[in-house]
Amino acid sequence: MAKGFKGMPGGMGNMGNLMAQAQKMQKELENVQIEIKELRIPGSAGGDKVKLVLGGDHKIYNLEIDPEVIDPEDSEMLADLITAAYNQANDELEAKSAEMMNRVTGGVKMPF
């Protein structure tokens, strides 16, 4: 009998355990992805003159603009404030998402 077959029965049990662990991790990842999509992260700019709520799906769910910053002669400033508020919330969302995923993956980068 060849050497490789000697430990095969025990090795197959380990393979089954490995597959069970992989399936468990996959389910946990799916649950975390659902949790991330349900996140709501606030962002603001201009001393809270522009505030928004960003969802885990990267959609804006609420946007508040103080009438003080609505200047028809300077729409570029308002666009900059909205962009800054979005970027602030998005950075926080990315950090929170990474933290949640790391709890499942142990810091191993996954291809998604």
C-alpha cells in the first residue's frame, strides 16, 4: 500500500471539519454583509450646515441643508459641503464595515 493512503481515513475527517468551518464562516459573512447594509452612518460638513445619513449600501437616506448655505450665486460651495459630508460618512462606513468583517475573517482579506 502506498504511503499516502495510510492516514487517509483520519485525513478525510479533517477535510469534513474544514468544510464545516468554511460553511459556518460563509454564513457568518452573509449575516455581517446584511448587518452592514442596514447600517446608518451620519456625516456632516460646514459646522453641521449640511448633514446626511449614509446607509451601508452607500445610499443617502437623509439630507439636511441649512438654508444659510443655499446661495444661488455659489452652488459650488454647497456641492463641496455635500461631497464633504458624504465622504466623511463613507470613510466611517468603510472603517465600521472592515471592523465587522474582521470579526468573522480574523483580518484575512476576502475577495469581495
